[in-house]
Amino acid sequence: MNIETEQLSRYKQGGYHPVHLGDKFHDDRFTILHKLGWGSFSTVWLARDNAEDERYVALKFVVADLADSNEIRILQHICDMSRSTKHPGFDHVLGLLDHFKISGPNGNHDVLVLDVLGPSPNELRDRHDDGEVFVWKHAKVISKEVSLGLDFLHKIGVMHGDLHGGNVAFSLPELNGKPEDVVVGFLEPPRTYTVEPSNDPSQPAYLIEPSPFSDRFMDEVLLAGSQIMWRMKIFDFGSAFLADNRPKEIHTPLFVRAPELIFNALSSGTVELDWGPKIDVWSLGCLVRLGFLYHTID
């Protein structure tokens, strides 16, 4: 059976933490409501914050192998610098609300508490009949806001390192204060797949496909045009780094990867080329030309 979820084999020592709908975390403060996504090093879930009336957040569970993750340090640096750097691009970067640790059958995990984001421009185009036209009409605004976010990051010494169409998304209108059934209803109903055998504590009892935003959400919320104040946000800082702490290699997707990174990989490390903010700028150029504006190319 082909299902679009993380690999079950990654639920092992050092890997993903098993999460189920209805699970509670951080002294029962957060209740899992739905699944938002997954990546090579994390799963992301919609949760209700029980400490505040009808507040909703995204919980990002990082694999145990990345305990004390660099992403938290980067996000904390962004928050700290935002207080002293009055830059409009801060509004276009997903910030860290909180974080905590959990211990599970596969090790110790960092859990990031983040704002809930909407679909990416790619998802909007792929999922909705009017999405292509919407992205085309707002391509300049989308490009400008992502550029502002990237400029802010570079001004405070942060390189994203993984800027592509899957790591930018529309912000959502205010969710807090809405009834839970309304917020959950913005997503398609969860599709679950039972895991066999289901008695292995390192694995979840079932896998869940991340649900796309529902047609009702697209029609009534995002595509309402000027009636809704959305912003583009850059997110996922798992590959990010500070200018004075450059990693030895970085794995930006090939279609937006700067030549320096490609040539450095081909040289097998025998030639170390200088790279920094410009690798993000190259990715941004590819994203604007082939992503947001690709439909204007004959």
C-alpha cells in the first residue's frame, strides 16, 4: 500500500517519537488534534494549547538523534535579535513560541512550539482550481515578502540553507478563539493506517497521512483575497546555520542549489569554495523564477 507518511522503519532508537491523535504532552498542556506534516528529521502536528482558551499551535517533534538540535538555537537567536533589529522581514519568518523535551521509547526528543501555517504556494496551486490564478496574481507580493524574510535572516547572520517551495507558506488568519471543530475542519479528515504488529512501543499503533487544507478553507479563508491579511513565512530551520559556524556540507535541493555547493560536492571536499548568504540568494532566484512565476515562462 502506497501511503504518504514518514517511513515506519524510522521509528527506532534515535528516530521519530510515536504520536497519536488525542495524546497529551508537556504536563497535559498540549493535546494532539491532527497531523500537519513530516520530514526526514521530524513530524509536525496540530495541537490545542490547554493552558489558554482555544489557542492552537503546531508541535514539531524532532528525531532523538538530533537532541539539543541546532534548530532551537537558531530560532532563539532569531527571537533575540528581533528585539534589537527593527526589520520588516521579521514578520515573514516563522518564530519560536516555546520548546520542551520529552523522553520516549526511541530516546529524548526536542519539541518545538510554533504558529500554525497554511499551505505553500505549490500546495495551493496543486490542490485548488483557482490556486494557480491566485498565486499568479500575488506573485510579486509573495516574492517580495520571502525576500524581506531572507534579508532579515542575513542581516542577523543566519543562513537558511534549505530555501525551496516547501519551506515557505501562507500565514493563517487568527485561529485562536475559534471552536476546535472549526479549526480541525480547515483540514481534510485524517486518514489512518494500522501498524502490524501494533505491540511494539517504539512504533505508533497507526500511521497518519498529513491532511491538506480543505476546499472549504481554500474557498472561505485564503482565497477571500483582500478581506484576509495573509503573510508569507519562511520556516524549517533544520539546515540553518550562523555565518561564523558554517557546516562542512549542506544539502539544499538540487533544483535550487547554488553552483558553489554543487562544485564543492563534486570535488569530494578537496576544494573548499567560499559560500554563505549567496547560496540562499541563488535559491531565492530559482524560487521566484521557476516557482512563483513559472507559469509566465513560455
